[in-house]
Amino acid sequence: MLQDAGIPVYDVPLVSVGGGFGSFTLLDVLRICGVPASAMRVLSNSDTPWQTWEYLTRVSQLPPAERIRSDAGARPDNIWGFPSYAVHEAWQDKSPKLLWQVLVEPVFTDFFSPRAATVFATVKREADRISYWDMLLKGQVRMVRRRDGGGYFTLLTPPPGSSPTKRVAFRSQYVHLAVGYPGLKFLEDLQQFRETYNDYHRVVNAYEPHEHVYEFLKTRPGTVVVRGAGIVASRVLQRLMDDRERHGLQTRIIHLFRAFVTGPHGRGPWMRRDGGDGWAYQAFTFPKSAFGGQLKARFRRLEGAERAALYKTVGGTTTPKLRRWQEQMRTGRQGDWYHPMQATVHKVEPTPDGRLVSFVSHGDGTPGHHVSDFIIDCTGLEADMPEHRVLADLLEHGGARRNGAGRLTVEESFEVSGTASGNGALYASGAAVAGNHFPAVDSFLGMQTAALDIAADLARRGFCAPLGSGRSISQWLKWATGRRI
Amino acid sequence: MIPTLAGRLQTRIFLLATVGVVLTALIVPVLPGTTGSLARTYGTAYLILLAVAVVGLFWELLYHLLMQFRWDKDWPTLFGLVTIVPEGLLMWVLLEQGLIPGVDGPVAFSTFATMFVFVWVGQWLFANGPMRVVSVQWRLRGGRIV
């Protein structure tokens, strides 16, 4: 059918769709497991594995020199996590302070976290080493379909002018999907405001470019409403507070929490999370052991309603309790220019003098309104999965199912349930597979976990070598000496 | 580290049986305060190592219990180092009281302390780095070896 339509078909054993950290990590592991670069292709819109992440972190107020929210041992460029990013940066900066931090964390200092720039630089080095660029093919993936004879077709639209045909197809035994977030989700009242008043200037999402907000505030005193209780809200607050301090500004901040956490909370002394001043505090996106310890094991053991209940207990929006942020917020509260409060927003309207008014119900049920120059929505990224065309097509035609969290149901090997095709298999990792047996999928370590589990399944199918101690040690030595593989 | 109980027990035994055995072999000839033959010192040293493994299994149960009070269910790197103090003290008391089977005659404190600190720090360093290379999955499954 494809040939009838004049679409050229290329054969390649494994195709990874996405081209972000999820694809990169899998290909890194598979190259380490002895798969030649010629046997794999990454189909992607992105020029580099870090492009989307760099964009999202930058606009959400995490420039390259700032530290991300990630553990020292979670290195996308190094599946062993040894030496950790703390050792790497300590060596690079000739700074024993970082080693001290990683030694006494989190008891006497905040958790060590790498700089975003460290991640870009090290992933670039690893991408060079594994010939990532030779495997990368640019274009927009339209769909992945099962073949009658087993395996899959992946349909790609290459960039205009780069190919004699408008579409090309890849015939592969294995497909891996790591397409990231389907898109941004906006708070309903804010979306309504933007559409009603066609104002995309004063109501912004933190994951959109919104530098103009900070620039405006440098020119005159202003008020900003911040909405959200996660890491991005923390970073936006830090930017507003840093600017206030650095440029002597008079910015007022009204911080609206939908759920206001007043202190430590949880079922009992064995399940109690720290919190206060509105926030639920947690070092990483899940409790640390969800990445590879006790909680990971528990999630794996549980099923159905019990697993969902555990997700409810340990999931949710959190932010790290960093000493610097605590200090800034304390200063703001004392100076009466930072006002955190519980509020549910009903609607947002413009004022006659060109400002915004948010109509709210406060925590005690009393109505109120807050006037501001800008509203920054920091509530999250997660649009509904079928908004991504490849995933939507897979749900409709590929046999994939959604789990209780609305994401793709996967097996413990990260094979997407219901999508097997003859001797072929379709895997997925990253945000699209949240809510399954492993909670921390949307993290560096989570993507490496998925990559290693997929590689183990592919080794069982004879596609690559298993990663035993011998191979691990010899490959680590190659990594450490920078030898290309 | 983010160990499970099984991971703790397995890691304790694995590290003592590998890194512990090698480091003990290296340190024994240069231990201070020893009397008697080298073979005898080796015998005593390995009996102490075995005792650390056996008693350590009970320590791990205690650590696991204490870890339950932590939201993250993690065991910070520093904890792995400072637990040398209670474990070392208990082992010294057991040694002094003659409660370690097979060890006859006194062991000088300097002999014991040198060996204990050397092996402990060596194992701690190994667990916080090279162990991840020996088994890629080790850190992702709570420290389980199998």
C-alpha cells in the first residue's frame, strides 16, 4: 500500500520516536549492549536530545547556570551514575565544597543538584561517543502502525526539501516511543480569559516565554499573581525575588495556592511528608526510594486500586525545601510584599486601567478579589495524552490501552500492552507511561530504568547482548576514557 | 542509597565477602599492635569480619526500621559512614568480652581500630561508586544483588 502511494520504505531494526532524553537514553544503553548505530534510527523534530528540555527549563526560569531538581547520581550521559555529577562538577570547578555537600546531604545541606549546563555538556559528549548524530533523522512522525507480517511501519514527514517525497516509511521489528508531554495545559479560568479578551500578554503560562513580565517589573512597581505549588512556582518566585533584590524593585507577589499545606502531613510517622507555608516539600518529584528502593518495589507489587491509592499518597505537587528559597520567602512575608494564601479562582477580568482582577474564594470560604499586573500560571505541563497524534493513533488503531492515570498501559518490560506485532515489540518510556508499575518515569533515572529494562527484554529476544558485570565494567572503562563505541 | 531490606542484607554480605575479604588481606600484614604469627592474625581478622557480617544483619534490621521514619525512605551517604561508630563500639565490646567465637586471647585496640576503619571506609567508598559499575541494576533495585 505504501509503495502504491509512492512512499519509499526503509528497513531498520529499531526506530525510536521522540528524540529527547528518552530516546537518547535507550540508544545509549543499546549501543553499550553492542547494537551498531546502523541498526537504529531516532526520528525527531529536535536537533539535540536536550533541545525541548533546554527550552522548557529556560522559559520556566531555569537558565543553564542554575541547578536543576535531580540527584547527583542521575546522569543521562552515564548509565552507571559513577562518578556522580557532584564529583564531575567538583573536579571541573576544583571545588571540594561540592563533594562536602554530597557527603552531608540532605541532613546538613540541601541535596546536591547538577547545573543544567552540566547536563547539556555531558550529554553532548556521550552523544558524540555513541554516534548519536548518525542515528538521528529529522522530521515529524505521523503514526506507528502494525505490519501484517510482524513488526511496524513508522510514517515520517521529513523537513520540506530534504526528501524527494513528502513522506517516508520505516519498516522495523521494534519501535520505541518517547514523545514527552503532549502539550501545555492551561487553567480553565485563565484559558477563558485569554480567549475572551485575546490577551496573551498579561496572563502567561510559566512554560511559555514570559520574559516581558520581568522586564515590565524593572520599569515600574507592579503586582504579580503566581498560581501553583510546584517546582516551577518556586523558580518563578525566585526570579521575581532575585530581581527585586538585584534591581531594588518594588514587586508585590500574591501567591494563590489551591490547596494550602500548613505543616507535615500524612497517615502517620512512617508516611509523613514535610510541608508548610502552603507547600508540600519533597526533594525530587517522588520520594527518593520511588526511583529505585522501597517504594519502587512496593509499586511493582501492588495492582489496581491499591497502586492507585499509593500514587495518591506519594504523588502530587511538591517542591524542594531549599534553604535559599525559604530565606527569600521569609523576607518577603516579613516585608509584607509576598502574600501566600489559599484561594480558588472563579474568573479573571480586565480592569478599566488595563490591569487584571482575579475573583476568588479564600480558604475560609470568604469571597475576595486580587488586582495585579500579571498572572503567571505555574500549575503544570500535562495535557491529555490523545492530544499527541502518534499516541492518539496508537490508542485508536494500534491496540494500546490507557491506564487509570490516563496514560499508556505498559508491561514491566515497558512494552506497550496490546501492541505486539508478530515477532516485533513496541516500547514506551517517559511521561506517556506514568501511572504504571514504576512511578518515576519522567526523570533522568526513570528513563534510564526504562532503557535498561527495555534493553533486558531486547536481549532476551536476541537483539542485543545482556548487560552483565563483564560488559558493564568494560563499557564503563570505555566511557571513562572517552572511547567511541 | 535507597535500600530495601533484602537489598541491605544482600549488600552487607556481598561487600564483606568481596571488598571486605580483599581489604582485610591487604591490611593484616601491616596492622599495629599484633603479637603471634601472621597466620594467627589472619585467622582472628577474618573471624572478626565474619562477626561483623553476622551482627551486621541485625544492625540492618534496625537501620531499616529507622529508615521508615524518613519520607524518602532513603539512607543518606553520611549515615553509611557514621554508623561505623555504634557498630565499631559494639564489636569492640564483644571482642573484649570474649564473645566472638574462635577468637582466643586479647586483641589490641589499635589492631582492631585500624582494621575496622580501613575495611569500613573501603567498603563505604566502594558502595558509593564502583559497585554501580559491577552491577548496573544494583542501585535501581534497592541494593539487591540477586
